[in-house]
Amino acid sequence: MDDLGTALLLNPEMIMMGGGNPGRIPEAEALFRESLEGFLVDDRARHELLGQYQSPAGDLGFRKEMAAYLARQYGWPLSEHNIAVSNGSQSAFFILFNMFAGNMPDGSNRSIHLPLTPEYLGYADCGLSDEFFSATRPEIEWLEEDLFKYRVDFSRLNLDRQAGALCVSRPTNPTGNVLTDEEVNHLDELAKQREIPLIIDGAYGLPFPNILFARATPVWNENTILVLSLSKLGLPGVRTGIVIAREDIIAAYANANGIVNLACGNIGVSIATDLFRRDRMAELTGSLITPFYHQRAQQAVGAFRNAFGDVPFRIHKPEGAFFLWLWFEGLPLSCQELYERLKKRGVLVVPGHHCFFGLKEDWPHRHECIRVSYVQDQEKVRQGVAIIAEEVEKAYRGG
Ligand SMILES: Cc1ncc(COP(=O)(O)O)c(C=O)c1O
């Protein structure tokens, strides 16, 4: 994680295929600029933006707007009491995970269970106690050509008494996987049976930013905690996340948020409220964001296919988010060593083994994968792909 933050400072020429920054979409930036300019010229709006603390659950007007938007879109029975704001969804995960897992008041020790690993690296150090995550190894489904897909392996998924919540990102960072509706419904049933919540991280999903190239029905019910973010819309700098949950969970979350953050920032919720009111959210996601990333995903898959030649590579089917997850079966090096070699060549990727936290069993597969982001400047991505292909080929040749 440190490398992702410091690499550009140490080497400005570094080809950044490791980080989670969204791509730049000029038309989307124009929509954000219009909103901001509108606030700045209006005395009251400017004061509300810069001169006021909100309540720990977040701006009431936004929470009402968000509840109404989700009720219109999906028919979910929500009010402002089901919605809370966070300073980025990352901080919401920190609070929620530690509400449901760790050392509990009754003396038990609970874990957050990841029904499908690999999962989002940003969760890995969120726990305030040891053994915080547990995870189930997935089934691998072989698809056409060089593609594969991870599936939840329900035959291995054994929820012991320790699990305090289930958590999945959908679409998944790092793989671009999208859990099927059947998988999500099955997890929902299991969570209800065990009386633990199912946390769904929709940072890339529906209703926004909708970086989805596969069919997926968004899910919410009283046992689900859906966490959204404005970051992948193109607004990571405003640090805004949104929690949608049962009223008692929102109340507990808001109490904790008040302690950690006092209040959340206003800029993100103001822009989002303005987009809802001007009815521009659907245009932003459907006409700009989804096609931009879909095209980039296809270009990246094509570039790797051209570059790899005879190398025995596989790509997780890109169904959403903006990463390719590459698997080199039987790679003579670990993915960590490959990462080091690539870094020396000026290309930064994420070595996959970090994303298997919580998985107790040894599984060679975890050392055979890397995550590559394809959203940066296209010429840089092309150069990066060529270097990755050279290094992987060399490694298979024993070099
Ligand atoms: C799957 C996933 N969840 C959550 C986050 C946190 O995002 P933010 O704190 O910017 O909302 C990220 C960031 O990359 C992510 O990839």
C-alpha cells in the first residue's frame, strides 16, 4: 500500500497500474464543475458547503434525497433513517467491521467472513483485534478462450459460530468479478439463518458509479448493509461514502462516526444532491462512466492477448470495476518477486497474495496472480502491458 502512495513521488515516470484512482472523463468533470460553480456564486449554498458541520449521520437533505432515489429506482422501503454518510467508504468499513467483529462484549471473538477470496486489500488491516478475517477459497470456473471466473464455493463455506458478518465487494476489487444474483441470494439466506448481516460493498456497483459489464440485480433488505461511494464516479478527493442499513445499525454507526469524525465533509453530498435534483446521475453513469470503463476493459484484454504470445496466462472475466486480474499458473516466481521485477522496470502492479487475507489454508494459486489497473493514459497502459509480458515470459523461461 505504501508503494502505491509514494511510487510517483520517487519515480515520476513510473507506469501506475497498481492504484485505485478512477480514470479522467472530461464530460463527467464538466458536470461536477457546473455543480461547484453553482454553489460558489450562491451565498447560502456556499455557506452550507463550507461553513457548517452536519449531524454525525450526515446531511439530512442528502439522506432524504438518497432514500427517495433508491426507492424510485429499486422500490426499497427506505427513509433518511436508513442512510448515513461517511468520509469515504473506507472509514465506513472500519467502523462497521469493528461493530460486528473483534472482541465482543459477551467475551466472544467474532470475525468478518469473506465468502469469496481474493478480496479488497483495503479491508485487510481494518480489524482492531487478531484473527479478524476468515475467508473461503473459491471454485474456479473455466470460461471461453483464456478467461476464468471465481464462484462462491458453497460446499466449502462453513460459517462457524465465530462469523459476525459476511462481506463481499460487488463488483469485486481486485478481480472484476461480479457475484451472480443466485450467489448473493444464497449468501443473503445464510446470513439471515445465522442472524448476521451481509455487507455488500458497492464502491463500483449500482446505482452509481455503475462500472458493471454484467447483469446484476442490486440487493437490499433489512439484513443487508449496502455501502456506496462517490469515489469511482470520479470524486475520490471529496471522500464521501454512503451506508444503507436498518435503522438501529445506522444509529449505532452514526454514534461511532461522531466519535471518529465528528461530522463528514459537505462537498461530496452537495454535488450528489445537485446531480439528483438536476436528474443527471443516470446520464453520468449510463452514458459516460459505464461505456468508458467497458471500452477500456476490452482494450486491456486485447492488449494482453496480443502481448502474451505463448505464455500460459489467464484473465479473470472482467465483469466490472477497473482492474484485470491475471493468473500465471505454475509461474516459477512468486507474484511478489514478479512485482519487484516489474517495479525495477518502472511498472507498478499489485501482487495478488495480499488479497487472500483471512484464508488459512495454503493455496499455491495465491502466489500466481497480479492485479493490473487499466484506467491511466492509454499509451502508458500499452507500455506497461509490453513490460509485464516481457517479464512474465522471461520468468517462465527460467530467467
Ligand atoms: C472495493 C472497494 N471498496 C472501498 C473502497 C474505498 O473507497 P473510498 O474510501 O474512496 O470510498 C475502495 C477503494 O479503492 C474499493 O476498491
